[in-house]
Amino acid sequence: MTINREYISRRMACIMKKILLLGLISMVTACTNSMQNIDRQSVVDRHKITVTGNNPKSPAQVGNGEFAFGMDITGLQTFTAHNIMAHWAWHSFPLPDSIKIEDFKGQTKNTHGRDIMYWIGNNEQRELSDYLAGNPHAFNLGHVGFIIKKQDGSRAQLPDLKNTVQETNLWTGEVISYFEIDHVPVKVITVCHSNRDAIGVKVEAPLAAKGQIAVEFAFPYPTPDGSQQFLGTYDKPEAHTSQLSYSAGKKNANIRRALDDARYTVSINWENKATFAETEPHHFVLQPDENVLAFTCEFLKEDNIAKKQSFKDCQKSSVKGWKDFWLSGAAIDLSGSTDARWKELERRIVLSQYLMKINEAGSYPPQEAGLVNNGWYGRFHFEMIWWHTVHYALWNRWELMDRCMHVFPDFLPTSVERARQQGYAGARWAKCTGNIDREWPHPIDALLIWQQPHPIYYAELDYRLHPSPATLEKWKDIVFASADFMADYAFFDSVTNRYILGPPMYVVSETTPPDITVNPTFELAYWRFGLRVAQTWRERLSLPRDRKWDAVLSRLAPLPVEDSVYVTYEGIPDMWSKWAYEHPALIGVFGMLPGDGIDTTTFVRTLNRVFEKWNFNWTWGWDFPMLAMAAARTGQPEKAIDMLLYPTKAFDFDEHGLASGGPFPYFPSNGALLTAVAMMTGGWDGAQDSAPGFPKNGKWKVKHEGFNKMP
């Protein structure tokens, strides 16, 4: 018999492939955490938002990252004064004739033998200090709401609405609102264009043709109070202008707005028979003559007029834009888990992605309340950019983070000048500012330093995703200027023969006395990380290592230890009885950060001490995800889950996913949750397992795809 060796060889190879495939399938099936294709729409759809009542503090929103529209239970802003905001919308009140910005004196503090002027308000210049705190500020673009009349002709109030239901379709970005007035149904669909600052609205209402439903467009003047939920006042009609351009029968109206130095245009288009009229200064009414009214309302920077668009244009753009978003980047599915908490954690993850895409993916870094309202006058905090944006890089959506990173090259000259005026090399980044790089004059703003290494971290994230000469060129000046300041800021103490940080300075928690705070744990570790990575960037660019940076790295004070655990800063009195509250940033050094300068055994003792002693009733927002990250990195995944779902009002997520913290809403909570989940799922440098931050107790099955490792 002739043996066909080639045939036998092929058959054996085929059999071996089947054996290997079966073995691989067995291994994958046995894993509790696996990288698999995920039915992303099913994940998103099971967390559709449905509400039946009106929550004045918590609006449903549509938006595109640059622009957002908040609405009440009617699908517009009928009974609750929500805001329409954009990252480009900035305003400043006219500067009083009696003061000049260049005359600001600030306050002088002795800093290691040198008198340095810091931007801190002073009583001699109270008016100027207050002006600098409040300007520039974000402002509300307008108000769009229904005018609803009952059968007797009186204006309906919220209790007159019956059978109210509102559903937010997260997969498409559509908000569908339903209510009845005098037993007659009204249906409203509200959407936002994915790349134009425009809403589209379709109203189906038999009452409309009877004149009982109309749409009002109103425009307030900005208010100086930065803490208001609704922004603006209608009590100063003379302070601004709303110039109407409208011809009957054209189904289009343009309103040119002027508020001091701010200019924008509102373009309104409708598709059904209707009339448009100005009813009083800054108030306009669109009155439909049919049972259906479809319209769009677009907000444009400066004095622009855009190409007309229909409701269907907005709706199609919304559906496509949100589908593209949900299918981009990373995804996680927890539905195979048996731990009873999986659905709440997944709800927080899905809703946080939706909200961050709407509020925090625009041309400027967001402020803590995003585009919902105006905490801190709408100004963004440089130290909080980390919690607002880093999750995008880890979820493989770098382009959404990159949109606002231009503030670093844009603000580099002013940051260099800030450092120069204080006698330092490099660039000193501000804490709190707006669309121009002018500091808020405040002690904490002037003395906080943990934002200084941030741009080096962002640059490193960018390079890990895009390791190219173009990325090096993009960031090198920012990385080097940041490191130059950090090295120069570190003061060489000849008595102890080491470089120290502070005083004066505020630590992350902003609680300790700045004039005696020295060598804080978090800042020392972050300084090490920043200078180490900056040296790596020099090597990537074939440049010699910087001697000053190396000198500081080699002799920087060690992280302070007392009673075998790390403490907030060196020499802090009564650490665990008086200072164990607010942000426990000392545990951020090995979780949020990769642990430069730490001893892991000491750190684990410190983390456990924090779990035992910290006042979690006075801890909030991003603190809990930061604790989860530390727990994950130290091999305590059960504790990490506990932190992400810690039962406290200070880290709660309401029906729309809006998170609490100090103010409300507090988007660093949402961003930090997404960052922690990304780290726990995608891992970190040195982590080997799939989803290493999730428990391996058989109760968590984590399907995931597309995550990037954290440094």
C-alpha cells in the first residue's frame, strides 16, 4: 500500500488545529473576564432613562460636546429655567472706569527668602479683585420653552400636566416627552445636531392648531453670580440687544445678539405653517397653525448665518453621531455577573459616558458643572482637567480629549510669563481660568501646585497612543517648560541636603495651612513622575538628560512617613485625628499615579489606615474612584468595587446620571468613575490579568474590548 504522506501531514495539521482551537475555547470559557465582541447597543439600551416627574435640579440633556441644551419634563424649558450653553460662549462685564487690570497688586509672600507676588485678592483693591474673579465667565445662550394654554385661555402650570413621561434614548440621543393637557396628548421629540450647535424639535399636539401651544425664545443678560442654577436676568433689557431679521412666509428668523463684548446669532427654522413675532424686548414667539410643528434652533458664534436645516437633518445627525460614538473606543458588559451590584455599576458607566460626551468634549476644558450650570463662573480648573479628560485616552477616545488640549500651547506664553514674574524658570500653569489665561485672584488658586505635572502626563498618554515624531514635536515645549518650572520650584535646603516642595503651598485637599505645609506626599510623587517622564522625552528626541532635573530627582525629599504610614505632608500634626477628611490624595500616588518614590509595603499600610480612619462623611466626588484605583493596584479588587458603589450622597448618581460631590452636578465624579473602570478593566503597566481590578471571586464576569493600559 502506498502511503500518502502529504495527505497524512495535512490531516494531522488539521487535527492539531482543532485540538488547539478546542483548548483555546475551553480556556476562554473558563475565564471570568474576557475580551469579546460586545453587543454595545444592548448594553446602552438597558439603561435608557425614563422619568415621570420634573426634577428642577436635574435636566435631561441633548448635546454634542461643544454645546448642550437642558430641558424639563416637557422636552423644552417650559417650567424649569435650565440653560443652553456652549464652550465658546464667554462674556465679560465692562470694566469700571475707576479700575485697571494692570494695576492689580495681589499679595506678597516670603518664599525661601524671596518676596514673591501672588495673585491673591486684597482689601485695598476689593472692586478689582472681585472683577478679576468674575470675568470672563460662561453665559446662558437663551431659553426655549412652550407657552401652553388651557381651554379657558389661562396659562397652564406644571400641575396641569398629566401622565407625564420622558424617555432619553442614549443610543440615538433623542429625548421623547409625553404629557396631556385637558386630556389632549402632546408628544415632543428633542435632539441635537452632532456637529452643529443646534437643537431640533418636533411637536405633535392637536392643541397647536387651536392656538393653545406656542414656542417662546427668550434671551437674558448675564448675571454676576457664578453659583446660580439658571444663568441670566430679564431685568436689564437695555443692557443687551436682540436684532430680529424675519420676513413673513419664509419660515426662518435670525436674531443677532450683542452682550457687551460677546456676539452670537440665533437661527430659527420651521417647516409647518406658523407665525413668528417679537412680543417684547428679547422675547419671541413661534405660533403654529397646524397640529405638527417641526423646528430647529441653531446658535452661531459671532455674526454668522448658517445653511438652513430641518428637524430631520438634526435627527439623522444625532442618530448617526451617537451610534458612531457608542461603537467607537472601548466597551464593557457586566451583565454576566452574579454580584447584585453589577447593574448599578454598569448604569453609572453608561450614563457617565453619555453625559461626558455631551458636557465635556469641547473646545475648552469643562468646569465642574459642565454645560448644565455655572459653578465658578463657568471657569475650568487646570488641576481638574485630569479627572475630566484622562478617561478618554484610556477608553481609546483620544480625539475627545485632544479637542481641549490646545490650552497648553495657547497658554504657554502667559504661563512662562507668570513663572518669570515670580523668579522661576519654565511655565507655571494657572489653577482656575477661562478662555483667556488670567488667574482667579485667590489664595488657593495662587498656591496650588499639583496641576504642574499634568501636561507631562497628558503628553505621555498621547505618545503611548501615537508614538511618532509629530507627537514629540507637538508636546516637547510644554513638557520641557513644565519640567523646568518643577525643577526650579523645588528649593534646595542646605541644612538637610535635599530639595523640598513648599512652603507656601496648598496641597490637593486645599485644607492644610499653606505657610507651613512642606513636602506633601502626593506632590512629591508627582514631581518624581513628571521629571522622570520629561527626561524620557529628552531621550526620545536624542537630547542629553537635563542636569538640573536629574539633580532634583536624585535629592528630592522622600515621601514623609510617620508611624510606618505615609502622611499628607511632612511634620503634619495630629494627622489621623484632625486632617483625615476631604480628598485623601496621599493614596493617589499608587493608583492614580504609578508609584514613583513609594515603598509598596508602606503604601498598603497607609491605604488600610485610610479605610479605617478617614472621615468618609466628609469625602466626596472623585475621592472614591481614586480609592478604588489604589485598591485595585494593591490587589484588593473587592474593595475597589466597594469604593465605586460607596453608599453616600457625596458620590451618588441620580436618574440622569448626574453625580453629586461638593457642588451639583459634579462631573469629576463621572470622569473619575470612567477612569477607574478603565484602569480596573484595561489594566496598568505591569498588570497581566484580564480586567485585573475586578474580583476573581466568581461573581463578576467582565466582557470588555478596546481599553488602553494606564501608566
